Amino acid sequence: MTDPRFYTNAGPFSLGEIAQLAKTKLSDDADPGKQIVDVAPLDRAGSDELSFLDNKDYVDVFANSAAGACIVHPEFAARAPRGMALLLTEKPYPAYAHAARAFHPPHRLEPGISPRADIDPEARLGPDCRVESGAVIGSRAEIGARAWIGTNAVIGPGVVMGDDCRVGTGAAIFNSLVGHRVAIYSGARIGQDGFGFAPDPAEHLKVPQLGRVIIGDDVEIGANSTVDRGSGPDTIIGERCMIDNLVQIAHNVQLGPGCVIVAQVGISGSTKIEDYVFIGGQAGLTGHLKIGAGARIAAQSGVMRDIAPGTIMGGSPAVPIRDWHRQNIRLARLAEKKEA
Amino acid sequence: MTDPRFYTNAGPFSLGEIAQLAKTKLSDDADPGKQIVDVAPLDRAGSDELSFLDNKDYVDVFANSAAGACIVHPEFAARAPRGMALLLTEKPYPAYAHAARAFHPPHRLEPGISPRADIDPEARLGPDCRVESGAVIGSRAEIGARAWIGTNAVIGPGVVMGDDCRVGTGAAIFNSLVGHRVAIYSGARIGQDGFGFAPDPAEHLKVPQLGRVIIGDDVEIGANSTVDRGSGPDTIIGERCMIDNLVQIAHNVQLGPGCVIVAQVGISGSTKIEDYVFIGGQAGLTGHLKIGAGARIAAQSGVMRDIAPGTIMGGSPAVPIRDWHRQNIRLARLAEKKEA
Amino acid sequence: MTDPRFYTNAGPFSLGEIAQLAKTKLSDDADPGKQIVDVAPLDRAGSDELSFLDNKDYVDVFANSAAGACIVHPEFAARAPRGMALLLTEKPYPAYAHAARAFHPPHRLEPGISPRADIDPEARLGPDCRVESGAVIGSRAEIGARAWIGTNAVIGPGVVMGDDCRVGTGAAIFNSLVGHRVAIYSGARIGQDGFGFAPDPAEHLKVPQLGRVIIGDDVEIGANSTVDRGSGPDTIIGERCMIDNLVQIAHNVQLGPGCVIVAQVGISGSTKIEDYVFIGGQAGLTGHLKIGAGARIAAQSGVMRDIAPGTIMGGSPAVPIRDWHRQNIRLARLAEKKEA
């Protein structure tokens, strides 16, 4: 059961309801009227709870689970323990997402402006915003409806945000134009001036950073990540990008729609990344690159050249993933050999 | 001498007292009654100060030090300058720790609630807490005795913390159950929802993150580090874990007791790490791994497979450390050779 | 045109004025009296705007730009579109910096202490400081003239800062002595105690961290970076160092003047780095190293040994850059070969 200290629960739902909303097929022997009270992990779920199996490494856990019901791929159905109701689907993870969202819909805190928030008289807020204690909103900022500005978060002067945005505790947004339904997590720093200067042993010469950060709809930017504003061009985060924690995005970077950037990735200045590119954790990209749509970059890769669309890369310096695997195999063999 | 702007000093102590509390043997020619006023580094210590030598790279600095007394391994005693009192021990670093803690015991700031703190009326605090300016404590949070909640720190609704905890300036803790004597450093972000979604080019589907962060006693989590809460299972930080700055710990990760995680490490979702594992700086671990007790992982390693207990690993992809050294040697030789 | 929501503009200036302040030679066919209203990127500049070309990858963009004027190296002059006025120089980037600074001089916000700032009565501030909402300044802190302490920033007790410093929103500075004209960016954490303890499976033994952070004049430290104070020695950031976002600097590290440290670099304890060293993004250095003046370390390098002055290094473990390139070439060929 989810901890009631932290989560409310919109359940129960019947198995039949869940099967439908999760777009799954209920196993023949299951009772569609059976009440399910919550979702839970395989190893903790009880007889009135729903779980899911999405990773074959956990089939044994599944086979020993006490869950009353489970969302599962048909190929594993035979491993289910006796009496477990199955919700069958080719794609268990999104099906589970739908079920879990039914029990735990994104919850809306009560709107209201804390008396300890500090909102400039020239800022404009849409209806039903929540601005928490210690939050600061600068002059001429424009914030859409139903925003949730967390404790001690800061929205700088002139920043524009769409509707239904969420800004985590202590996050800061400056010099940015932000779309709808954007979530900026706790401690993220958006829009500061980037690392722009002409290096000189006597005195580095700072170059004014005159662009903005443009953030599309439905973007998420993780905790303590940093996104510098453009130097003249803008830094652009395309709609639906998912950016994890502690990611660095330098000035003038452009991300196309739907990119997935895992924790601790660093993307150097002016690199352009097309749609739906995946970048694994701790990977780094040098500046002024072009990364084609649908490319995938393995964790810890060091990318120093352009990447063609759809290519999978790994290693530092990054090469096509097959070459990287072969390099690793050959290197291992080389180390095993007697010295030539 | 330590800077009196920042540090108070419980000394002086006599050499005899220090030798005893640091469990060291005073050299025969030393005067146990000699007064020592402070600790100091080898190159700055004066004749009434105590220093230590723990790293043989600094033996020359030791041999030229003006320190009045020094904690040192017997093997280096002969290199001591004339007149330096020696406190001999096989383990100089812990001995120094005990001495330094005598001069500079962890200091307790005065308890009290700042009028500029914002504490929900439904939150409960134990006796003798200190809650500083701008700190925010949410409804139903329960905080033990003698907590120190720093400036602008945020404790979310329902969070439970034990006694003698310390939360640094601007840190944030949500959806967590925290033990006793835990230190969360400045800017750390604990308990936000992790990177959980079913990827889809048309629309990434968010999966509710319904677990917690469970933090054992005596844990430390460094500045600007991020620990995501579990997705359904909990994220668990075992007692006595030491976590450095800018570390990323993803949802459902489990750390056993006493692990040491150096700066900028990233640990991906659901990886389980047993007791007393050391992970060097900037290393990365992929998800769903099992790392055995006592394993050691070199800095910048990329771990993609389970690791057996006690194994030392290095490289990316990580291999047993001896193999990694051999790979590096062979690769260097290969590069030296004329082309085949 | 730069976005007037965020930037003011001190222009227009005539081409003649700009050519002079940027120390460039105006092309013979250009009209020195022509008015230029702003700077802009090559692909967005209009006929009354100034741009620059500094990277030959963008020569085609230059050749098709509608910019009225452009700062450019003479070797590309022939590629300029008809009618574009050229400002010729061997070093276009610093020339552009001077021009951009003329249009957009570093702007000074109005001085003043927010009623929502919390300044200890024993703190001292120089004239014309700006202390924003939610900022907290501790007892006995001494802050020079014209400081700008951002929203929710925290200056700890006893901290000393020179004139003209800037502390970004939510940044925190403790146990530090800071020079003039220093910029600490949003969320940076300066002066917390570092990762100092004697490891022990039963109980890690904390070692008091008794040093400070000493920051020279004209230093910049990027967003969400962390700089631990010394353990007894000080952590020292030499004058004019430029440190990017999410960088980790451990206790007792010393940086000489003018170093450039790119994002996500980690420098381990007690490593000493001489003047004007460049360290690329995500590189890591182990502890107790000595890095000679003018050395350059490629992105993602793993440095485990001392580096001689002026050397260029790459790879993990890092080797001289030529060797690294050769290793990569040989490894690629090895992977292509049929198995021996």
C-alpha cells in the first residue's frame, strides 16, 4: 500500500474497470468485479492490490508474488502464481502507468498566494495559481493559469510561463519563455548567463549573453539541472523533452521535441539535437555538433562528431555501438594475451 | 591556527592528554605536559600546534615542518625534524580525527525558531530545534530533537526525521523517512519524483512515483546531490552511508550500510548495492544491478553488470581492476608500435 | 534584436565608433556614419545590426547573412554578401565582445535592501549594496561596496567579500574570504565541510574541516557548482578563474590564476593546479596531484598523475593527447580486423 503520509488514493476500482482503462485483456479466470485497492510492487503487493511485470529479470519475483492482480505480457502468463488475476498486454509499462494514474491522479494542491511569497506588483498571474512561502516573482513576469510555484522558487523579471506549470522548491528561472504544462524540478537553474568569454591569460573577456531560454510545452527539467540562456541565439528545449537531474545544457543548445536526457549529461554550446534523441547518463557532447533525429547515445559516451539520424553510439570518443562493443571485446582479449 | 572568524577552540590540551585521547604513543623525548593550542597543517603549524602525516607524498613537508607535535606512523619517525614531539600510531588519520575533534567538537548553534521560518501549525518539532530564517516545514512533518534546519531549507509535508539531524541551507526533503543524526548538505534535493515514464515519440507517459526515500541513521548526503524517491518500492540509503556532492541516486536504488559514494557518481534506477561498497568519483552504474558487499569501483568507471562481493573494478565498461590496468598498458604499447 | 523584456540597449552606435571600440579596421567600402542599433546572430541580424563570424563552420551562414555589418577575419572577407560592412580583425571574438558590451554594458540594478532580506545586526555592508528578497546575511559577515546579493542567497557568519561581488539566487557561501568583482552563480554552494572522514566499516570517523575557501578577485563560479572548504589548509581559487556549472572542487584544492574549468568537472582533494590550466567538461582529477601551468586537459579525461606545464592530455586514464588519438585509431583498426 502506498504510504498515506504522502499519497492519496482515488480507488478502489474493479478489475474490469482497470482492464479497460489500462487497455489490457483480463485473463479468463479472473473476476471482473473484484475490487482492487491500490498498486504496489510485485514483492509487496497483497491480494487486493495490482502490480506489473515489465522486465524479465523479475520473472521469479512475479512467480512468487502475492499480488491479487498483475499487468503482464502474455509470454509470462504461464509463470503466474495460482489465483493471480492477469491483465494481459504487449506493453505492460504504459498499461501500468494508466492504472497507477487512475489510483493516484496528479494531485492539485489548493491554490492561493502565501503571505510569505514576494510577488512584484507588476507581475501578472493567471487564475488559480499556488505560490508558496518564500517564492519570489519578479517585475513584469507573466505566469499562466494554475501554476504551482514552490517554496523559495524564484521567477525572474519578464519571464513568461504558460498554463499549468510547476516550479519546484528553490528552482530559479530567468530570461526565459516557457510553454504550458512545464515542470521545473527542485533546484534547477534556468536562464543564467552561460560560459561565454574570450580566454586570455591576462584577463578573460566576458561576452554579454543576450539570448533567452525557450522551453516548449510538456517539458520536464530535473532537480539541480542547469540550462544556460543563449548568447545571442536562444537556448531551445523542444516540447515534450524529458531532462533528468544534474544535467548541464550550455548556451545556444537546441533540443528537438521529445528528447530524453538522462542524469548528469552535459551538452556543450551550440550543439543541435533533433527529435526524439536518447542520451544516456553522464554522456558528454562537445559544442557545435548536429545530432540526427532518433539517435541514441549510450551512457558515459563522449560525442565529438555529428551523428546521423537513427544511429546508436557508444564509447569515448563515441563510435557506432557495434564498433564500441567490438573494441571492448578486442581490448579484453589483448589484455589476456601473453605479451607479443 | 584555525581562523577565529569561523572556528572556536576547546583547547589547549597537553601532549599527554592528546596522546591518550588519540590512542597514540608519545615519543620518549617528548614532554607530556607541553601545551598544544590547536591543530594545523604540516606546512603552517607552529611550535605549539599539532599536525599529522598520513600520506607518504608529504614526508618532505613533514621533515621540514615547524609543528611542535605530529601524529605519525613509526616508520617515518626518523624523518622528524629535531625537537618535534611525535605521537606514534599505525593509523595516523583516525588518530588525528580524534585530536582535531577534541579541539573543535561539532558545535551546536543556539536552538530557536527564527520568526522568518514558516512552520505549518500541524508540523511537530522535538525539543531544542533550531529553525533558521526562510526555512519552511510542511504540514504533519515530524522532526526529532535538536534538529538544525538551515536557512531557506524545506521539509515537505509528512516527512519524518529522527533526532539530531542537520539540514543545510536551501536543501529540500520530500516524501522521506529519515533516521537519527543524518546530515543533508546545502542544496541537496531528496524525494522528488524520479525519471519514470514510458517513452513515446508522440507523448511520454508519466508513471506516478509512489514510493519514498528511507534514510538510515548517521547518513550524510552532500551538497547539491539528488536522491529521487522510489517509484513504488522505496529508495533506501542504508545507515552510515557517506555520499559526496553532486551525486545522483535514482528511484528504487538501495544502498547497504556504510557505503562511500564520491562526488558526481550516478546510480541508475533499481540498482542494489550491498554493505560498505566504495564508488569513486564520476563513476556511473546502470539500472537493475546488484553490487556485492565490499566491492570497490574506481573513479569514472562505467558499471554495466553485477559485481561480486569484494571485487575491485575499473574502466568503462568496468572490468576487474587488474584487467583494466592490463588493458591500459597494452593499449599504450599498441599506440607506440609502428603500424602493422 | 535582443528581447527588450530582458535587455536594455545603450545603442545606437555608428560603424566608425564600433570599429574603433572593437579595435577593428572598417572595410573601405563601408560608411563609417551608418547607424547600428544592436548586435545579433548571423542568421537573425538585420540590415541595421552587427554580427560576427568566429568559427569557420559557419562561413555559409555568414555568406547568406542579412547583417548590415559583421566582425570577421580578413581571410573570410571575400565570402561576405554584397553590401555587408566588414569590421576586419585577426581576433573576431574579443572584438565582438567589446562591441556587444558597448550595446549591453553589465547592468546595475538599483541598490537597496529588501524588507524581506534578513541581515544580522552584526553584519557590515558597504555602500550601494542590493540585497534581495529572502537573502540571509549572517553575523559578522563583511560585504564590500555595490554587492548584489540575489533572492534567497545566503552569506554565512564571518564571511568576508570584497567590492562589486554578485551572488546569484539561492547560492550559499560559508567559511570563505572572497575577493573583489567575484560572481557566484545561482545555487552554487561554497564553503561547506568536505568529504573528510576515516573510513571504517563499523563507523566512519568524521574529521573536522577547519580551513576556509579563499577566492581571488574576478573569479566566477557557475550555477549549482560546489566548492568545499579546506580541511585545515584552505581551498584556494586563484584570481580570474572561470568555473562553469555543476563543477565539484574538493577540500584543499588550489587553482592558480586564470584557470578555466568547464561544466561537470570534478577535482579531488588537495590537487594543486597552476596558472591558466584548461580543463574540459566532465574531466576528473584524483587527489594530491600537481598540474603544471598552461596544461590543457580534454573533456572526460581521467587524470591520475601529475601533469607537466604546457602539456595537453586526453583519455581516461589520461595520456598525452597525441598518444590518446593514436590509441583511439589503433583500437578502431583492431576492432575492424578479422579475429587473429
